[in-house]
Amino acid sequence: MLDAARGFTPADAVVKNGLVFNPFINDWERGDLAIKNGLVIGIGTYTGKTEYDLSGSYVIPGLIDAHVHIESSLLAPREFARLVALHGTTTVIADPHEIANVAGQQGIDFMLAERPGACIDIRYLLPSCVPATLNDTGGATLDARDLGQFVGCDGILGLGEMMNVPGVLSADPVIGEKLRLFSLRDGHAPLLTGPDLNAYILAGIQSDHECTRRDEAEEKLRRGMYIFIREGSTERNISDLIGLVNLKTVARCCFATDDCHADILCDKGHIDRCVRRAVECGLEPELALRMATLSAAERFGLSDRGALTPGRRADFCVVDDLHQFIVKKVFVMGKVVHPAHSVPRKSPPSPFTCRLPSADELQLTGSGEARVIGLVPHQIITDSLRYTLAAHEIPDIRRDILKVVVCSRYRDKECALGLVHGFSLKRGAIASSISHDAHNIIAVGTSDAEIHRAIEGVIRSRGAMVAVVGETPTILPLDCGGLMSTLPYPEVVQRLKDLHKVTECMGSIDDPFMYLSFLALTVIPSLRITDRGLFDVGESAHIPLFLQ
Amino acid sequence: MLDAARGFTPADAVVKNGLVFNPFINDWERGDLAIKNGLVIGIGTYTGKTEYDLSGSYVIPGLIDAHVHIESSLLAPREFARLVALHGTTTVIADPHEIANVAGQQGIDFMLAERPGACIDIRYLLPSCVPATLNDTGGATLDARDLGQFVGCDGILGLGEMMNVPGVLSADPVIGEKLRLFSLRDGHAPLLTGPDLNAYILAGIQSDHECTRRDEAEEKLRRGMYIFIREGSTERNISDLIGLVNLKTVARCCFATDDCHADILCDKGHIDRCVRRAVECGLEPELALRMATLSAAERFGLSDRGALTPGRRADFCVVDDLHQFIVKKVFVMGKVVHPAHSVPRKSPPSPFTCRLPSADELQLTGSGEARVIGLVPHQIITDSLRYTLAAHEIPDIRRDILKVVVCSRYRDKECALGLVHGFSLKRGAIASSISHDAHNIIAVGTSDAEIHRAIEGVIRSRGAMVAVVGETPTILPLDCGGLMSTLPYPEVVQRLKDLHKVTECMGSIDDPFMYLSFLALTVIPSLRITDRGLFDVGESAHIPLFLQ
């Protein structure tokens, strides 16, 4: 290696004539990039066994996603890797929070087992909050001892987004035990400010990806936090936050995608999309690239990447135009990436010890003033609405009030029923085994028969997204923990599009499965539904459907 | 702690009305700085049991020296700490290279034992090159196994300046073993460039403090190195290098003092002096402060300091004017520093198993064309001069050719004799137990009797700097390994000044002890003298005094 670096022997590969981005000077430099054994060995004048002429191109260190839930892509990790690699991403920091809520340690084991053979480097932070709350019933509980078994495992970097802010602030010993497991701790503290923010940081939490306001992000950055600016499927914060980034602050700013469906990743991109969006919003390309490379590498102590200097991984992508930023070639460990589809070697446990609800169970009774969950377009918050109605009037297509059903995935128990406004379905039903964070089965529809059929489709597939019109189901199987598919990503994207075509015919709003998946999320206002029934977030209590 | 951060209970101390430097935004902010248990718990609005009104002042995170040899101050570590603390330094990264060359592991043990009770935080890197070369005979050899015993010790951060560049480049396995001990490795590679620099970095070396040229520093920084810009007693690089520092590069630039005598530290300052000098040279004060705080903390993975944000050490200094930059108050772990003198609890071994040379031994014989070491003003390089002379003509005051003597400190053996030009002594002699890096006894003088008396003074004190005129010795005892004094720093400074007064009366150039201490340094061109005789650096061989 040293002899090759000194130019005495040829390198394995040399990339010539490109403009190489150097984040240490936030600028470009010209020079041969010499590679051996997967590492950069030098920049200068070199010869190699293989030489790439990249005249007219920009060579950029591999892009890094600072926070992502791979499960949200609907792809198994190696397939996710294959898809994002094509967009220039070579490292992701993932939190297997979703699969851990379904399958506990075995879920994490599965995600770890996917690392070898993935065409990019996947690193994990351990999910700090499983279950996320005690308001619904998921598949697992992970305490500090459970998490402790992963300390020192290859691929585990630290503790993932600590979303139990009250627990941190009140010095809950259970939280303290988890925080002490690792020195690297990611945060999750939307809108936290002032003395409480100070306390949260004092407790040892170092980053946040939940900022939605510029002043919020700036306060957190001043207090020493890394800010991950997020652009996911629905959470899109770049336009609001990017003004924070300048030469003074860029070392503490990264990009994250958090939750992104495969179709968005495929059609719009991954961290490349973040770079494009940031540049569209007025950021200098070099600052965006610094965020996507060295800043993220340094945040996670990954001193072996983030720049193309001797001893670091030869992970990089090639683009021809900094504003269009279309990645045309990607190298991982010095080799061009041509990833092939691979089926996971084994699956995580996918518990479906539930039963199909009977027709009786799906039947709603009562009348009077009812509480109805109101969707809010482009938001994951919901409204708490009230309508006067009688159960037999449901579905009330005119007023857009539909039945919503939650069936436990994990227990043989009765399902919970509620009402929702805003899906705009005129016919049919949809169901899914993705419902944050417990991931019970959730369905909404215009008839009990179609709801029943949709739920049946989910259970039969042992996890799926299903749309039913009449007798015809359209299915995207999520055979991997009920959250991810083992299919190749083009097929997953196609099936997602098929599902959306069907729901469009039903009269649905765009992307109804996304809204559906958040209806059980009891940490976000206002009204939710869990496997135990209707839930008022403000009151932090389950409540009856009809007002007494 | 959390309750205090949240403002529910009072802090231990609150610093009010100061402008606080925030390196995360490279700017100033106003707000109460709240402290508890030695840590910052918040910035905002707080009340404390003790409150400090710092209206009109700047509050700056404690300054950090990224590379220093404490021994060069002539002070024992706790006394050194006391002196630099008054200048705003609260953390130093020290390399006990000098004492290790004298006393090996026990020397390092001594330095570690001084950490508790020091008023600042002293962290060490292990000396990587003991002995520095095989050309002279020091007191110890430290191989990887010896160094390995310190891995994991409190206060040890990594491997110190790897100065054996040829060993690194040729993949010397002995060097490789040492490099593998730590992931943090400081470098020392003056003027290294191009492919060899790539190879040196590829070998895992991450920093350099030996840059003297702007283009040199810029190349190293581009290749991913941290650059420690040095301003020591004699090595003063700020004016040449500071142009390298800007918002794009500042995160990788730090200050270092390397070697600084107590008198310079006392009269001119420490890292505060670097900040002043950098600002004089045109750097924005905020960039200089970023270098002196967060950049250095991050280089050494010290995430508990470098900024005044929740959870970090409440180490800071207070100044009234950013350009004068006179430190008027210093806090360490939230308390005002009022350091008192403390004598080291124990001393390192200070081997003086040598003997006083006899009058015969000091006698030079021969005549003809002689090789004479030529001092170069303000440099540590020397010239290799030639003069036609006879031994009995020495001292040749007219031509300024004096006798130089090296006596082993470690072995009962004959001394080595040579000739030197440039000290300009008209009478008397000086001797010292500091001579890099083996630290044998070295003397120069105008008469054998005075040389003899000076060496005797060094040996009697078991280490000292001595100036003799006639029968009268003036002594600064270096009772601590023959390198450091256990006296309080004001006394050391006074005695240094007394010595310089005497040498001035002798007709000497300024600071002759400094020049003397480098005459045995066989890694720097051109002509040197060791305990084995005259040494030609170019030839890497000992050579006779008279040309044959």
C-alpha cells in the first residue's frame, strides 16, 4: 500500500481528470485519485492497473444519510442499499425502530444480518424507545439490558433517536440506563426550546432531526447539537431550514431522509435529492456537499470516509452538473457499483398471532355526537372532529366519514373501531400492516365486506398493503416483518403505483396508505386509534367513540 | 443537574452579562451561563448561588494547546499548569518525549502522577520515538510493548509526534506496531510533500505541527491532516501560516507551542500569545478563538470541552479586549483558578551515573583543518564550518571558536570534544543537562577550568543549567529528571534571567542555553556533537574533528 502511495508500484485503480470535491477546503481540486484495496492512497500523479477518465465530471465523496428508517422504504436493507447506491449514497445511519417494535431483538438481528452483502455501508443506531409509548400494544419491549447485548456489535454506532423527552427531562432511570450504554446518542425533540432544551442536551443527547423552524434549528445548533435537515416522503424541512447552513455552521449540519417510500427514492432520489433541493433553495453546492459527506462522517466518528484523502474509503459518486446533480456513476471501496437484487437470507419474525375479525366485530353501534379523526393534508397531525351521526349511516360518503379498524397483530383479541374524515374513498377499502409504531393492522373502507377482505389480505400475506374493490384485492406483500418486501425494488415501486392507481379509482386522496400508517401514532396530536380503541393525545387516554 | 438546567433549582454559579463566544456559530451571544458540578448546564436566564457580573467582558471557552513538551518550560507539570492557567489555558495535550528519553516509562509515570492536583487538564500522547535516533545514547528505549502498558491509562489520548518518517514510509514493522496501539496519532513531518506525504497519511498519521511554509501546510490540510500552527520560544510559524486559516479550514487548524521556556510563558503568554499574534497577523479574532477552543477539542475527541454548551466543562477565560487579549480571570470546572505552587510528590529518576571528566579528558590535541559547528542565528540548523587551527589555540576568541564538550549522563565513559563557532563568549563557560533528545550533559566555554566547573555544577545538582565565570557558578537547578525544576515558576523565571545576565556579561549571544540544547540533535542538519563525538548529519556518521 505504502509503495503504491509513493508511486513505486501501480495503484489498483486511478480516477483521472475529474474535479474532486475536498471538504477540508470546501472546494474542488484536480489530480489523479489513486485507489488500492478499496482505499484512497493518494491524490497527485499516479498510474493504475485500471484507469477511469472522468474529464468534465465532478467526483464527490460518497453521500451519507444521517438518519433513516430503512423499513419506511418498504424494502429489505440490501435492496434499499441497491436503490440508494444508484443515487450516490454509500453510507446510511439507520435506526431499525420499526422492525424492533414488531420483532424486538430478532428484528435488529435481521437488520444486522443484512449488512454483509449490502452494496453500501449500513450502520445502525439502536432504537431507544421500543415501545414508543405505552398507549398501544406492539410486538416487543427493549430495555437497557436488551439493548446492551448489541453494544460492541459490528455495525452498531450508538443510541437512536431518543423521543421520550419527558423521560429524559425527569431523569427517568430507565432512560438513564439506555443513555449510558453509548457515548453517541441521537435525539428527537420537536420544538424543544429554552431551559428544557438545555436539560435535554445536558442529559447527553447530541443531535436532532425534528426541527421544522429555522429559529428552532439555530437554537439547537448554538447549544451544540448536530442538526440533521430532513427531506423525507412527507417531512420536508429543507426549504425552511437551509438558511441555517453557512460556512460557520456547516460542520454541524447533515442531511437525513428519515422516512421515504421506495417510489420516492426511485423517482426523486435520496441524499442526491436533498442536495438538489438545498441548491434549489439557494445553498451553495459546496456547502450542500460538505453536509452530505464530511459533516455526517464526523458526526458519527467515521474517520474513514467523508473525504477522498489517503487512508479513507474510496467511496464516491460522479456527476456532470452540480445543479442538476444527476449521479451517473458510483464507486464503493474503489469499485463501480452494479448492484444486483438479493433476497434476504432469512426473515425476521413476523408475528400474526391475530385473528380475522368476525362480521359482528366490525359492526358499529350507537348514535349521537361522535368523535371523528380528521386527516390534515400533508401533515401527520390529525384533528379531533365531532359529527352527529348514527352507526348505521356509516359509511357517510357525502360527509366523508368512514370506518377505521385496528386489529392487533400480536394478540387474539377484538378489533377496535373508529371513524375518520378525509380519505375521500367512494368505494372499496384499504388495509396495511404498517401503523406506527406498534404496527398493528389498520384498515379503512366503505363497506365491512371490503374492509374484512383487505384485512384478510394483510393477514394471509403475513403483512401487506392491500386495496380491495369489490372482490378484487391488489396487494403489495410486506413479507419481511410485515413492514418490508423481499421483492426487487422496481417491482415494489410498480406495485406501489398499482395500489395508488386503485385507490385513485376509489376516489381517494393521494397516498392514503401514508395517512393510514400514522393514524395509530399516539405521540402526535390530536385524535388517534390504537388496538385498544380511540385515543385522545391531549388527555393521553383512550376514550369512547360517542360522547356520553 | 437536570432540574437546575430546567431552572427549577438554582445553579451553583451563574456568569452574567458577558458576551460568550460560541464556536458552533463562530460568533458571540449574550445570556447567563449557568454552571453546576463543574459543568455548563445552560445558557439563558438563570439564577445561581454565586453570580459573577461580567459586564463588558468576553467569555471564551478555555484555551487548548494542541502540542507541547511541558519539559521545555523547565517547570514540573503542575507548576507549568499553574503558569499557563493564568493565561487562559485550561487543557494541554503534552508529549513527555524529553523525560521519556531520560527516564523511560518511569518518566512517563511521573508526568501522569502530576495530573491529579494540576489546576488544568493535562492530557498526554505517548512519545513515539524514544530514542529519537540511534546516533547518540539516551537513558531509555521504548518499544511498542513498553508503550502498550499505557494504553487505556487515564490521561493518555494517543501516540505522539511520529518523527521517524523514513521508518513510516518504509513500513518498518517496529513503527507499525507503535502506530497500531492507538487510533489517534500525531505527526511530525517537516516539508514532507507529494506521494510521500500521501503515504505518511495513509499510514494513519493525522496531524502535523512542523509546517513552516504556507503551501506545505495547505497541502497537508487538503490531504486531511489537522494543522497545528506553532508559536514556541524559537519556532514561530504564525506569521507564515496564518493565511491558511479561514472559515472553510478553521475546523482543522489549532495552535501549539511545542517548546516554550518559562520566561516566555510568563512574560509573553501561552495560547493567548498565539491568539494575539494571529490577530496581529490579520486573522479575525473569532477564527483564532475557534482554533484555540473547539477545533483543538475536536481533534482530540474531547467532546466535553471546546464550547460552553450544556454538559461540557465550565472551563473559560475572561478578557476585556479582543485585540489586546489580556486574560483577566480563568475558570476551570466552574471555579475561579487561584493556583498555588506545589512541589511534585515524587521525582522521576534522574540518572547521573556519569563521572566528572578529568582535566586530561578535556584536553584537545591535534592541528590542521578542523570541522567546526557553526550556529545559525534564530535557527536550530547548524553549519558545517572548517577552520585551520591548532588545538592549543582554543579558545580562539578572535575567530569565536570555542570548545564544546558532551558527557554522557548515563554511562561512566569518556567525554566527547568538539569546536563551535557563534556563541561569542569572551570568558566563562556554560553547561546544561538539557540537550535534545538524549539529554546528555553539554558544555561550552572559554577555559577548561570553567567548563569543568560548569559540568561539575550540573552533576552536583543532578541536573541544572549553569553559567560559570571564574570560580562563581550561577545555577538554575533542574532537579526533576535534569530537565525541569521543582521551584515555583517566578523563581525559575528569575533564575533564568540571572543566568542570562551572566551570559550577557560573558559576551554571549542571546539565549545561549537554547542553542546549546540543540547541538546534539542529530536529526537536523548539518554538524552536531553527541556523547560519541562529532556527527555529520548528511553522512549520518560520527567523524573526526580534524580532517585526515
